[in-house]
Amino acid sequence: MSLSATIRTQRGSRTGTKVQRSWYFYDWAISSYQTTTASLMLEPYLRSVAERAACPTGPERCTETLSIAGISVQPAVLPGLLATIATLASSVLVLFVGSWADRSERPVRLLGGYALAGAGASSGMYFVAGTAWQLGAVLLILASLAAGCSLVVYDSLLARISAPPERDQVSCRGWAFGFAGGSSLLAVHLVIYVAGPGYLGISTDLAVRICLLTAGLWWGVFAVVAVRGLRSLSGSVMTGVDRAQSAWSQLHQTMKELREYPQTARFLVAYLFYNDGVQTVIYSFAAFGTSELLLDKGYLAMCLVLAQVVGVGGTLWFGSLATRHGASVVVRLTLVVWLVPLAGAYFCPAGNLWVYALLAMLVGLILGGTQALSRSLYCQLIPRGREAQFFGLYQALERGTSWYGIFLFGVVYAITSSYRSALLSTAGFFVIGAIVMRRVHFADGVRAAGNVPPPAI
């Protein structure tokens, strides 16, 4: 579909609306994995499985280790190690996926293939029972790799299903769909987890496995809905050998050509910093609540659901603000607002659930706006026909460098023994990101990429 055809579709018919709605459904689909599996349940469950394997008599006073490729690993650090391996591997893989998708005749089929592979791995976590930590390790890595690959293709389709003036709104609606989908299923999962042992007659482990299974099925079923609605989108036609060779050469060319787009490169630097801050807050906010504020895990999970519900409205609101005032202005605004929950967390009294809930809702309010508008901004700054390759670079930076903030968080915590100080230290990433963002001339960058700047950017 050409850009002119896309613009006509969006302006004049319901077809564009249907295509966009189908695109939104992939955010709805993958949010189940991101929220229930990756963010909440898999890490503690896999750790308990690993502890049973290493210490069959009980985890107390256990000093046994597990072996991964001949390396001894403590069960407690196994999930984090696997997540790191998957993140670093995907940061390389997504670069080639982007090259491949730009040369694919049917990029939507690639999206469907990656999504179903990830959903299958996620659903397969139901069978991680007893001491089967090896199966859990393999499935965790496969699901993470598939999720990263699918998001490269998914993000790149934004340019095909929306005209430049509406991309901020479309990107935010997709992100809001993700919040809505993730919070809806997570609320059901919390009922299963809490009521399972007492009212449903199942063990806590089985309740978690049911949640992991249904999160994977949710991902797969709604991914099919999205792919069916997007199947009319097509790409270039190449033979298999030429396509593979072009993927490698295009990747090399993109890395060199990035110097010809200085505003795009500058934005990526800003994104590298403030996204590190965002990812660190996401990673550490629950641990801050349990370890520093000593709050009950069940209440924390309810705060997470509440934050996602608030995120739906917040993301849509920031999308409307971007339409009136420009996405770059709104993103810079959110970077300043991010300092508020960090300062609030530093002064939050121990045991105060209400203050923590307010901070969590504030994080949910600004999270979607920051991420969704960053996606649409970047979409304006990349050359037409190269969206997947450049979004591969976008995902590679997000995944390959997101450990900087977490590393700083760990160092500050080791020095101060305080989650408050460690969380506050991430403010520097938002400050640096905001400073670099002020040096990006977005209108010039959009024109340099061969695109037309929207009325407000």
C-alpha cells in the first residue's frame, strides 16, 4: 500500500479505521505476556522451581547451585540471568529481523509467525512444574526473542496504516489498547492466584501455571485477529537468497546512513537515556514497594492493575495533547513529570499504601504517553520503505542498553542499602534525555528523512 493510498484510506473510508483497529489488537494481544508473564509471575515462579531442583529438601540454608553450560548459578539469580541473556541476544537479532521485514513480500506473515512462536513458548510454561527449570529457561528465552522480533515488524507497520498527521493519535491508541488488554487479563489472573488455593481447590503453583497458559493463549488468539485484519498490507518481492543477502547489506548500509540523519541519531541518543530511566522504574517499582515500604504483594498487584487502567486514559490524553501541541513538546513534558514519582518515592512513608498507589497511578499516567509518542516521533524521522530496519535499530537500543539504569540502581543500592536512593538515582537519565531532546530539530529531521512534517511536532 503506497503512502498516498494510505492517506486516502485514512481520510475517506472505514477501511483505514478497520486496519488501524487490527493493528491495535496486537498491542492488546502481547500485553498479556508483557504484564502477567514477563513482569509479574514468571520470575518468582521460575526461581521457586529452580530452588526445588537445587534443594529438594527445602530452600532454607541451601547452598547448592545449578549448572548452565558448565557454569554454576544460584537458583535465586537464574531468572535474571536468563532475562539478560535473552535481552542481549534479541538486541542483535532484531537488527536482522528489521532488514528481513523491509524486504519481505508479506511482512504481516512475519508478524504472525513471530507472535505464534512467542505465544506457543509462553503457553508452554504451563508444563514447567516440579523441578523442570531447564524447560522454563528455554521457553523464557524463546518467548522473549519472539516478542522482540514481532514488535519490530509491528512498530514498522505504523507508517503504513496511518498518515503523518495522525500517527501520534494512532500510536497512543495502540498503547492504550495494550494497557486495557493487559489490565483486563491481569485482573482475572489475580483472582485465580488469590482464590485458587482457598476457593478453587488448586495449589498456588497450579494457579500460576494456569495464568501463564492463559496469557500465552491470549497472545496467540488476538495476534491471529490482528494479522487477519492486516493481511492486505504488502511489501517488496524478492527471492529467498537475494532477500537474505539484502538483509545483511541493508543492515550495514543503515548503520552508515544514520550519520546522514543527524536529528534521527540525536533523538536515538535521547531515547537511549530516558528509556533507561523508564525501564529501571518499571523493573524496580514493585521491589521498592515490597522491600522498602514493606507492602503486601497482593496490594502491590492491585496497584499494578490500577496503574494500567489509569494508563489507558493517560495515553489517550497525551495523544490528544500531541495533536494540538506536538509530540516532541509532550514527550519533553513527560520527562519532567517523571521526576515527580521518583521524588515522591524517596519521601514515601513505609507502609503507606495510599501514597504508593498514587505514585503508581502517576507512573501509569505518563508511561504510555512517553513510550507511544516516542514511537510515533521516531516513525516520522526514518526514511520511507526502511521502517522495519530502523525500528530494528530502535528495539536493539531499547533492549541492548536498558541495563545501564538497572546497573546504576544496583550500585547505588549496594552503597546505600536504600531502594529510595537507588530509585532517585535514575532521575539523571530523564534529565539527560530531556537536555538532548531539546537539541533535536524535529522538523529538519523529518524533512531530511524524506517525510512531510505534521502541523505540530
